[in-house]
Amino acid sequence: MKNFISLALFLFFIPLSGYSQMFSVDDSSPVRQQQLGTATTLSIGWEMGEFENKNSNLVDIEDYSFDDNILRLRLETPGLDIGMGLGGSITGMNNNSYLNILGRLHNNINVYMSDERNFMFQIPIQITTDLKRVQRNNTESEFQLSSFIVGSGVRTVARLSERFDFSLKATPNYGFSFSQGNLFGGSLFRFDGSSQLLIRNVFGDRGLALGYHFDFRRYDVDGNRNDYDYTSHSISIGVTF
């Protein structure tokens, strides 16, 4: 366990180092700050999520399954991503309310960049922690788990023209998920991916980002009671800086 924690802390600080170098005070070159694949995006999205319990023997009050819409807010930077998902009557949920808060540190390691600097292939290294809570309406009953996962995968970014960039990313992740008051409650496998079309200089020097996100999570926690699969697809629109 000590070796795992040491490795996790080492990976945790890798993205911070890369981020500080990219936006160093000593680096006054605007070209470097605006290089391919380094835009910061603030976006809002509509997510279609399915939360499904794998135990068919649960009574209704213990089952937090849903198939509903969620409002998703995201801030994505070259080294840090922050997100929040909200669901309730305003998004069409009838039986539950939903909250998901996420933070991710990541560093994209360049493996290949074309001579023209219009295409690159990267390996992202990332650490993610989040809180997911589903509460049944008019009851004290809730599903609430936090998680800590580590992942890697592939990322490609291409400059299609003077104003258009397109990126693809896919990352499997694995780690721990635990309920409130417990250190470790079980395991969590997560696979998430995204694509983004960036249109530069739409609002002055700011761009427009159109995105798609896929998220699959498999919770294996506390025997069979909290064994859930979560699958979602979301589309987003945002502003880049």
C-alpha cells in the first residue's frame, strides 16, 4: 500500500510541473501559449445518463437506478479538469436527485508531432477523484461514494485548417471507491472518452468548442448492494481561452 501511495503522489505532481512550464512567467511567447491542444475550455453540456444496479433482489427504496438527463458543467485546462453534474426536477428526474463533482490532474506526454506541428499523438497520465451522490426524493436514502482512480490512454489532436482543431481522447482508469466514513469500500473501473471541435477566433480572440463525452463506470462496492454501472453520453458547447 505504501508503494501505491508513493506512486500516486508522484503521478499527482507530474501534471503540475508540466502545467507550470507551459504557462511560465518567463515564457512571453504567445505562440507557445496557443500551441496545438493547449486551449482552456469552459463549457456547459446536456448528459444522458443511465445508472443501473446489477443486483436484481433489491427493494425499491434501496435501488437508486435511473435513466435520465443531467446538466454538466466543465472547466478543462492543459493540466487540470473540474466538472459538476446536476440532476433533478429541472432536468426531468422524477424519483431522484443527482450530484457529481469531479477533479482531474493530468499530463499529456508527447509521443509524436508532425514537422508542420499540425498533428500530435500523446499519452495522457491522469489522476481523478470525484463524489457521486444519488438521493431518492422525499427520503433520507442515498447512494454516496467517493473515488480515487489512476488512468492512461491515448490522445490525438489535429489542426484541420487555420481556424479548426479536432481532438480525440480515450482513457481507461482503475482505482478505489469508498462510502462516507470508510477508507476503502471497493473498486471502480472507469472508461471515458471525448472528442472536441475547436473553432478559433469566433468571439474576438476567443474560440468556440463543440464537444462529445462518453463515460462508463463500474462500481464494485460493499458486496452486491452497491454494484452499479453508469453509462452516459453528453454533448457540450463552450468558450475557449
